[in-house]
Amino acid sequence: LDAAPVVAFTAPAWTLPAVVGLALPLFLVTMAAQNVPGTAVLAGYGYRAPLGSALRVTGLATALGAPAGGHAVNLAAITAALAAGPDAHPDPERRWIASVTAGIGLALLGLGAGVATALVLLSPPVLVEAVAGLALLGALAGAVTAAVAQPDAREAAVVTFVVTASGVSLLGVGGAFWGLVAGWLMLLLFRRRTVAPAPVEADPTPSVPARTG
């Protein structure tokens, strides 16, 4: 196998099932699980990121990188926590060095993707699945814990997870979209339930008529 990286451009193809079942769920997940938490992490460390400009730049970078197979460019929450915290540098004005170093490191790792792919292809499929499962175990546990943290949205989160993991496909649209729909309907159902107001008890103290004169 050729280990040298090759940039292969792919012409985009627009289909309704792909937009509804893939693009829309990924957009919602990117906004809710990356951009918003990433901005919150930066704000927690005292940085005020211009969210509007950041979203425009990351959106443009995503559109430019998509024909070459690039995934969504976003304000990654975990990476922001690693590079913006005091562990990166005691001085907040010097923590940008960690971000630049991480970017260079990721670029170098990308150049070795061909070697990594070759090693994966030579490994038994069962071993690859086991390693991938163990690597995602912590992320899955953290995601499930965060999803069920709010009692009023716990049922909706579980329904979303179950429908999405089931791999159900309807009208050519994958389970990611139907999981979001099912979770939204469940959340709407539970929020519409209202508790009947408690009856107002009458004051047992007899009223005394006011005296005049």
C-alpha cells in the first residue's frame, strides 16, 4: 500500500436524503456539542471570542475543505479546554502557542494517515473493532451522562439515543434524523404536561364583621 498522502477532490452531489439524514443532524450536533460548548469554555477561561466572525470563518473553511474530504471545522470544545486552560501556560496571553502547536501536530499526524490506514487494514477486523470500541467507551459514557443530567429532558435523550442507535431508515433518511425527531417529539410531549394547581383551602378563621359608629 502507498503510504504517501494523496489529496483527492470529490465533486459534491446534492440529494434530499443526504441533506435531511446526514447534513442536518451533523449541523445540529456541531452547533450544540462543539461550537456552543467551545465558546463557553473560552468564556470560562476569560476569553471573549467573536462568535459571529468565528462561525463565518469556520463555515467558509468547512465549505472549502468539503470537496477534499474535510469534515466540519468548528470550535472544538475538548481542544479549546486543553489549549485555553492554565495547563497550557500560566500566562493567558501565551496560551495561543498551545493552539498553534496542536495544529502543527495534527497536520503531521495527517501526513502519516496513509501508514496508519495500512496498519489498520493489516490488522484483524475483530481487533480493530475492539480497539475502536474501547477508545469510544469513555466518550460514550460522558455523552450519556451529560444527556441524562437534566431530569426534565432525560426521557427525550434516551429516546433519541435508542432510535439513532437502532439504525432505522425511513423514506431514504437515516436514523440520525429520525432520532432527533423522536427526541424532539418526546421532549415536546413531556413539556406539555402540566401539573394541576392545588386547590385553595378556605380560611377556617371565621370573619368578624367590622363595627361602625
